[in-house]
Amino acid sequence: MESLRRLYIFTGKGGVGKTTLSKAFVRYLLEHDHEAIYLTFQGQSLSDVQTGTTEKTVNGIREISLDLEECARTYIEKRLNSKMIASWIVKTPFFRALINMVPGFSYLIYLGRILEMGKANPRLIVVLDAPASGHALTMVESTTNFKQIFESGAIFEDTGKMLALLNNPEYTKIHVVSLPSLMSWQEAVELRTGLHERTPVDVDITVNNCLFTLVENDLEKLPQGLRDKALNEKQLIQDNLSEMRCILPHSLSHDPLAIETELVGSLAKLI
Amino acid sequence: MTLSTKSFEIFCGTGGVGKTTLATARALSLSQSGNRVLLITIDPAKRLKDLLGLQGDAVGEVTPVELEGAKLDALLMSPEKTIGRMAKKYQTPDLANNRIVQILSKPYGGMNEILSMVEVQMQFETGLYDVVVLDTPPGAHFLDFLESLGKIKSFFDQNFVEIFSYLGQKTASAGKKVFGLNLINRVISSGVRKLLGYLQNVTGAEFIDDFIGAVQIIYQSRDAFLKGLSLQDKLKSRTECNWFLVTSVEQGKAQEAIELRSHASHFIHQDHFLVLNKCLELELQGWEPAEPHLASLKGSLEDKEQMLKKQLQEVFPVVLEFPEIISLSPSEHIQHLTEKWKSYVPQS
């Protein structure tokens, strides 16, 4: 049995079901009496339209959506002990140019906030629905980059602490979500390799939306194309079974909440 | 509205939908109809990299490709190589040597979008191509970037940079005489100095010095960056650019494609096409399963696809459908999609 981590990051290409899976996983944790939240963030630059950090409870799940400017302001406020100066700094063109020219900077600010939340509540488990694949690498890389960029000062120390937590296998775990097609699988493996090069934490691949597991016994009754699709999935699963942390079936439902609920029972392996 | 040939074609999409494969097929179909084509791609899947031969030394270099009897040039973006070309072309060697610029131009470092604009502009200027097809990174990132171009432009605003020069000289050699600063700048710069004083507590003094250094170096290369930025006018022009937003049935999210377009609403003109990949409609049409559970599978797949198409057709002027292609070799797969692209071009 794996030990419970404090931060679970779900990543992978768009449309693989990250959001549904992240929420289903929060649901799983809640059902097992853990305190868990679903977390996502809004933009990479200060010129993106953002709505302020929001927190709401949807169908029993606490969902937090982080706003970049608010996170930056709060951080500076804490560092300089002044709300007024912090509000002024985040509005200056210099600071905005800094963040807009250096988009990885935004991840540093978001990650700082997430780890801060974990510190404030030692029981809290954060499930992060992270942006599409290239960005997950940027996210992990940004902390390393900025450790190199800043040689001293509060950010340097904070980045160091952040790196220590983010790269601590007992604190963080990354799940790459893939579809059961060869191309999607290869991309997930590439992403995992990229992440492994940058961080020592566990990176597991979950294969979502499998048709094969639904039609295993009906293959000869399917039309040619669908049968080929299912057979390709079968082949892929056979060839890579040992590397797949979790295999989840295609859902016939159209409603995200219903799909979440269907998935909950199959997620024990994601701990 | 018909699909005509323009100087630029931009492919955006939510990732994992076959965007790069469709862009490659489009580039091939353009080449087969007699155009000189350059395909610029950011993050292709491995088998496409294999197919196009974009590996090892070829990364970041224009590489001739021959596929299905058509020729085109392909370029897999490497920010580092682009910086090198800029430094050479605009004779600003410092650009390639600055520590902060180097870190920012790592493959996932954050300068990728602006560098791809600069690269497209430099390649177009060679006059070697009739059409440049640009495959952008997944998600709304590229569109966000285009939207924020105006703000980046202000980065190169004369006053703003003069203040940096002033501060840079202050840090480099204290007391050195500074030219060209008017009173307003002096007032602003005293504010900036106060800001930097506060920021130094947070970021450390070295970073402020390095960042000011990087800003000055980037400013020295402003011609290259501004030329890249000027490309946005061409991309906004209906006569010069086609936009393709790609999504897939598998992904099943009309909302994301619609959001993508609203992200780009100031940017995208009327000639934009929604490309819907991996349609199962033809496949399912002739299938009459007797078993109830298979019938419900068929019904579910069909419903999902029909719902998606309906939602998309309400919002997008043109929806181009591409079928799901299963169990063909990569090159046959591309050939199939290339033929499909041709079917959308009016025959003259």
C-alpha cells in the first residue's frame, strides 16, 4: 500500500479527462475520510482576464481557482509586511513586464501559494488539475530555473523550500493521464521521461477512456473500425501493462458528475 | 466561404487531438497543389518526428522533407537555435550569451511564443515560401500570448527602456553621466528605484542587476522582436492568414473550442475554420447491433458526436470534419488526411 501524499498533480494533453479524473480522485479521498480539495489556476500572464481567486463547493467538492495577481500580491505583502506597497508593486509596469516576459514565473507564484496552503493545514491534500503537457514541464522546470536566476533574497530561499517539497517523493506525486491510443501513450511516456529528468517524485501513467474493457467479449460483433480500435487498445495494454498504474473504462454517460461517480471505485491505485 | 491559399496558416487546438498531424497533412496538400511550403511545429509526437525526420541535428533547422511524392520544408522549433539565428542576423551576440535569456529560452522556459513569431517572420522574409504553416503549442497559451502582444510592445517603449539603461549604468559604473533623460523620466526613474529597492528585498540584488542586463540586451535586439510582433498585423488580415481551431470527437468538448475562439476574438477574423477530427459517424452508420448493450454503446457514441457537431455548428461558420483513422501506417494515415484536405478545396 502506497503512503498518502500531500500534493497530487494530474497532467497530460487536453481532452484526456484530467478534470473529471482529478475531481473523481478528490471524491475518492473524501470518501476515505481525508480532507481534500480540487485546485486549478487561471492564467499565465497578468494580462489574461482573471476573476480573482474563487472558492466554491460544487457537488460536495471544494474547488479553488487561483488568480495570479492576487497570489503575487499576497506573497509580496507577506514578504514586505505591507498591503499598500504590495498593491502598488503588482500594478507597476516593471513588475508586470517581469511576469509577462517570464511566463514560468506564474507557476512559481501559484506553487508557492499551494505549498503555503499545505503548511497552514497539515491535514489538507491538494489535488491539482495542471495545464496541458508542455506546461507541466514548465511548471516543474520553473522552480529549478528560478533557483538559478535568483541568487539571494527571500524568493531564493522560498524557491529552495518549494523545490524541496515539490521534489519530495513523500509530499508530491504526479499522474500523467493518457488515452489508450499509441500516439497518446507515446506522448505520455515522453512527458513522464521529461518529468523524471527534472524531478525525483513518482510519475505514474493512467490510461483513461478504454473502449476495449467495455467490449472485450463482443469484438467480433463490432464494425471493422471500432473493432480495430479496440484491438489496438488491447495490444497497447498488453505491451505496456506493467507501466500502466490504472486502466479506466470508457463511460457511456454524458454527464461529468455521473462519470466522476462511476470512476471513484477504481481509483485506490492512484494514492 | 471557401478555403483559399494564404501566406500564413495557424493551427491552434486543445492538444492530443491530432493537430500536428492535420497541420502536416494540410502542408502536404498545399505542396501537392504547387506551393512552396514551410511547416513550423513546436511539439510533435514522436512518430511524427520520425516520419518527418526532425531529430538530432535537424532540431531547430529547416529540414527538407519528401512525403507521398510531395516536398516541403519542416522546422521543429528550438528556441536556442532561433536566438542564435537572431543574434547572427541582427549582430547582437550578447543575446545568445546572457544568462537570463539563456534560461528563458530553454525548450519550456517561457520565450517560446515570441520566438516562434520571430522565426516565422525571419523565414517568411527569405522569400522562399508561398505558405508558412504554423502549428502552435496546445491550449489557449499561444492565443493569450497574441492577445498580450500590445503589452509586450510597451516593453520596447523608449521611455521605459531608457530608465532601464539609466539604472543599468548606475549599477555598472556609479556616477557615470547619463544622456537623454528628461525631467519626467527622472521622476519616473526615482519611482522605479524605490520599486527596485522593495523588490531587492524579495528577489535579491543580483537578480535585479541581471534582469536589467537582460532587458538591455533584449532591447538591443528590439528590431528583431518588433519585426516578429509586426507579424500580428498579417495574422489579423483576412487576405493573408487562415486560422484553424482543431478539436476531436474523442475529446468531446465543444466548450473548449468555443472558449479558444473567444480568447482570440480580437484576433481571429472571419476566415477561421473549426476542424473536427476523429469523427466516427461513417463508421457507425452501417452498424446494426442486435445486443442491447452494444446498441447502447452505439447510441452513446452517436449521441456524443451529434451533440458536439450541433454545438460547434451553432458557433463556427465552417466545420471541417475528418474521420477517425485506425490501423494504418503513419504515412498512409497522413496520405488519407491529405486527400481529405484536398476535398475541402474548390477545384479550379
